[in-house]
Amino acid sequence: MKRMKLLAPIIVLLVVFGSGTALGVDNDTDGNNYFHVGNFCQYGSDGIIGKYALSGLDGCVISVYSAEGAHLLDVIYKVDHIELYLQVMDNKIIEKLLGEEDWLKVKDYINEISYKKLTFEGSQCRYSDGNCNVEMHDTSISFLKICTTGDIIFSNLSGYNITREGNVIELSKENFSGVIISNHMLDEKEGNIIASREIMFRGTNLEPLSDGTKNLRTVEEAIRTGTLGGEITIVKEDGKYKVDSVSYYSNVTIENGTLTSKKAEFVVSGDDHTTGKTIKVNVGKGAISSKNLKVVFDGKEIPLADSLTDVLNPNDDGLQPEYVLVNITSGSGGEFFLLISIPHFSEHTIIVESIVKNPVFIGMAAVCAMTVVIAAAWGMFRRDKSTI
């Protein structure tokens, strides 16, 4: 009976995963780059660590519930780490704990069974059980996706400006802007945001582009309207490439292939019964040169679109894919992103290639041109001399 009294609080225990290392947005090797791809991993026996996933959501608490109202988990964004509180108790676990004398073993057991529900895939961390799924990405483009059978509640949002338009709520603070999108019920009550069954959150810094916030706002609008299907980020760090891809709509997947400083090849696929989508390709400094860039779609070079608005409307040019390049001016420069329209979906191969002109051929061409000029001048001189 005494042991039962001791175990009573544990039955409603929520297991905490914390990080002992800051997830600062600028914690990269250069310190000035805009695009980043980090690496989620387990930290000690009870933590998750990543460099960039925190961006913009510090202070926010996200609570997830089942259809029956059971509290499944919390995601808590703090200044220097993220914590996940997972509900892990069921009858089998309780029975095992009732037979355990060593409370340190109890703690280790709880951590062990909790971590079995977490998977780490480089820049991605996922949690899954019978009631909900959570997907987080450790990149400079903040991304979080939650699917559950009940409600999802965002709280502790003091300091954020909150605006709502249809199924989209925007959170903004200083130079950060994020959108929460749900295809089901989405509402704001007393400073909390309440969604039903699923949410997608995407956030970004508004500061760094040459055209101010206009280009970023245009991209955000495409996410609101559902025309931006997915996003891939490619960076190069210590001579190695790191890639992260996110699917927004129509089950768009982006798989990378060849990656060099002059060429990036990837395969894009999605639901073939949906309308066209646009994908965004973020390129970090030194990953691929933007000079003399060409984009090849299924073996054919594609043209530039008239504008961002044009490329973000993939269904207005028949079956002709197009692209737009936008340079990033923050930090040390040399970064850019591409928007590539895909008028219809099946499986497509896209190659982004930098055509660097051979200096030897350039030199030879210059010599040949000079030779022609000299020869022409000499011919004119001889002709003029003969007439004297």
C-alpha cells in the first residue's frame, strides 16, 4: 500500500527532454550565413539538442491532446533549448514500475521507453505513437508539424503580434514572422491559439533580402494559399554538404542526388492528381555558385519567370515550368534561393547548374578576336598604301 501511494504521482508523470546547449540561430562556422542545416541528436540520457530549431518561438508552449481529451505531450520553446514532455504511462508500464525497488532504474526505464518513440534523421526529429505525430526540423527555416486526434493549443504568446486570416494565423515579433496553418478548426481565444487535429508552422527572419520583406511576404502568401509545395535547403560546411527538405502540401517529396559546387540534382514527386505547385530551393554560401546559372527540368533548360508572383502561380503558363532567383544580401552574401514552378506532378528530375566559363577558352577567344582586328587593320593599311 505504501508503494502504491508513492507511485500514484508517477502515473500522471510527464517525462522531460531538455537540452544543455543553446540552439542559437547564428551558431554556425561562419557566423554570418543566413541558411543553416543543423543536426538533431540525443543529449545525455534525457535531452534533445539542435542548433537552429528554436528560431522565433522562444517562450511558446504547445500542448497536444487526444480526441478523448487526454494530455499527450507538450513542446516548450525556451531561450536556449526545447523541451518535450511526453505522456508515457499505460497499464503495462505501471505494472513494471510496481515491481521495481530501485527508483534510479525507474527513471532510466521511463527515459528508455520514451526515446523509443523518438527518431533522429540528421536535421529532423520525429515523435510518433498511436494518437499523434510530431515532426521538427533543425534549420534556419523554422518548421514544425503536428498531427493528432484532438486539439493542439499554443499558449504563452505574450510579446507576439497575432493576426488571423481564414485558416492561417500569423505570429510576428521584431524581425521574425511565422504562420500557423490548419485545414481544420483554427481559432484564437484569450491569447491562445487552438487548432484541431493538425497544424503546420513555418517561420523565417524578415530582415535579409535586398528587396526588403516583399519577397518573403510573397513566399509566405504562397504557403497560405497552398501553392508552395515544398522546400529544400542545401548548405556546405567543412567541405561537406548538408540537406534538409520539407513537404508542405500534396505529399511533395524532394530527394537530393548529385551535389557539387557547380551542380545540384534532385528528384521531386507528389500527388499526381493535384494542381501544379512551386518548390523553393535555398542555397547556402559556397554550396553552389549563382553565376551563369541554368535550371534543367526533365532534361530541358527552363526559362526565367517574369516575377515571383508569376513563378508562384504554376498553372498560368500551360505546362511550361519556370524559375526565379533571389539573392540574399545579409551576412557575408553569396547565398540565394530559387523558386521553380512544377505545372503538374508525377516524378521530375531537376538540375541546378552553374556554367563557369573556361578562362583558357575565353583567352583564346580574345586572342582570336584581336588577330582578326589586326589582320583587318593590316589589310586596310596595305590597301590604303597601294592607292598612294
